[in-house]
Amino acid sequence: MSGTQDGDGGGALQIVADFEPPSLPENIAIDDDGTVYLSMAPAGEIVAFDPNGNQSSVATIDVGQGLLLGITVLDGVLYVANGSGQQETHGVWRVEPDGGGEAERLASLPAQESMPNGIIPDPSLDDALLVSDHLGGAIWRVTTDGEAEPWVSDPLLEPNTGAQTPVGADGLAVHPDGDVYVDNLNAGSVMRVPVTDDGSAGQVEQIVQDEGLVGADGMTIDEEGTPYIAVNARNEVVRLTDDRQLETVVSGAPLDFPADVHFGTTGSTATSLYIANFAYGTFLQDEEAAEPSLARIDVGVRGYFPTDTGRDDDGRRDGDDGRRDGDDGRRDGDDGRRDDDGAHDGDDGRRDDDGAHDGDDSGHNGDDGGHDGNDGT
């Protein structure tokens, strides 16, 4: 598949690369030089695209019947969340891009009780990562030395255990205020997690819940503090306005179950939003109809990327905690909650009501936004 689509955000959606199943891109990482790395979920492969468009295979990790999910870059090293559901391989893996394809598990996580999904560099430590756990309703902190501990857990991060496919905390991003944002796929919500001066998590706060966010997957934030969210079940990418309304960036074909969004990192791609078309729901129903791809759209604003400037000797931020002076980094006024539960009662026009796809047990299941199988993805 190739071509373009005019986005509601003003730019035209372009297909950068097409793939053949089972190469289905679930998550995106981009290094400082503009090389794009994709986690091919059911294949367990990491694929790279350099700025000249050359494609290469970086590494393949054993995912069993699970999926390779979130991927990020920290100090030139790739870190990826392996939701294999097998104790021998489940957890966070480290890959040196120039290391000849060698991958090693950095930290194990409980195989039957957790599902590592989104992964980002820790904004308060220069030697750690934050990893969302969509099964356990938590965010883990994993250091580059391999230590793993829960950073925060909260009912707002938990999956809907009554859903056909329980998927809670999913996409992660850092706000210019210094807070961590996380979405909940089943709940169709976005939460803010304040980061305190010592790097610990503050009280989780829901800032929006909307039926249009059921299926919320990967997330990123621009330099003005606007979150962009891939809503896989709706074939949409949306952004959250200052008054907490959803605004469509792009929707419909050629999007196919978009699972992640990531801003470009170079001068020529700084305002480009990259989109991973995971195509998993289509793949499970009709493999030949699946159209996995990497897409890109110019949204006219740069992405926000935290820097290491101002860290002290122990790796923590020195002095200013990265928030606005004189307040806690939150907007004054209401807390962004709805008067009701913000969810759509009854049939919401999807095949089920949990924002998680139905299907088999090989991973993401069907076309409702979530992940299926014994590993909870």
C-alpha cells in the first residue's frame, strides 16, 4: 500500500514504508540521527530505517506466543518491552544497534502478573526507564543496571477485568512540565503522574476520559504540551486540546490499527509525526487484507524531548524539578474529570465495549484495540 491522505491537522499523511505480515510494527523509537526503529510485535524483530530510507534488521527476540511491544532509545542503546508471557524471556531487553544483533534481557518481570507495554526514558534519572504494565495497572522503573521496581500503581491504571481483553496502562509520554502522562486503553482515559523532586511518583490524576479514547495506545507530546494519541480501535490519531477536547489529526485509510506515534528528531522531520500502522486486527481476520506500514504527517509543531541538562552527580535533576515556577505544573480550575464516568454505556458501535480486539491467543486480539492471549497483551 502507498499513497497519501489529507489529515485534519493540516498536513498530508504519507506512507514511508510498507511491510508484509507477520512484520507488524507496534511501536516506534527514533534516535538523534533520525534512524527509526520499529518493534515488529508477533515476529519479535527490531527493524531500522536510516535517514536515507535503507532498511535493516537489528535483532530478533523470542516472544513465544506473545508480542514485542514498546521500544525506546537511551544513550544510543535500544530498550524494548517483551511481552512473551514466558518467565525465561518476559521483561525488558537491551539491544546495541551496532552490536551485530545481540540482545540480552535487562530485567525480568512477573510473567503471569505483568505485561510490559509502553517504555520511555525516566525523566528524573539518566540511568533508568519507565515501563507501563497494562495487566498489573502500574508503571515500573527499570534501571540500566537491571533493577526493576514498581514506580506507581493506581486503580486508574488498571485494566477492565470484565473486558474480553483487559488492557490498562499503555502509552507513556513526558510533558514539558515534567509530569508523566499515561493512557488507559480499556477506560479510554489519560492520566497525569507528577514527578517529585526525588524522582518518586505523586498522586495519579485523571485529566480526561472519553469514549473516543477507547483503544488509546501509543502517545507522544509536542513542545507546547499537547498530547497526541494513537487510538487503534478507531483508526484515528487524535490530540488533546487545552480545554481537554479531542481533535482528530488523521483518521481512516490508509491508517490500519495505529498503535504508536512519535515525533521526528532531525531538523527536516522535527514537525513530522510518525505513525505505526500495526494492522493487527485486520491481520487476525484476514492476513492478506492487513496493510501494516510506517506513516508520517506534518503537524506544524515540534515534539517535546526531555534533556539531561541540569542533572546532579547522582543522576537526578538539580534544583528545578522541570515544572512551571510557582505552581505544581497543573492547570488551575477543574481536574478534567467528567460529571459521570466518561464512558459510553451499552453498545458503542464496536464489536465489544472494552476497546480491546477480539481474536485468538497469539497476542492482540481482533479489532477492538487490545491484546489477547495468556499473557494479557
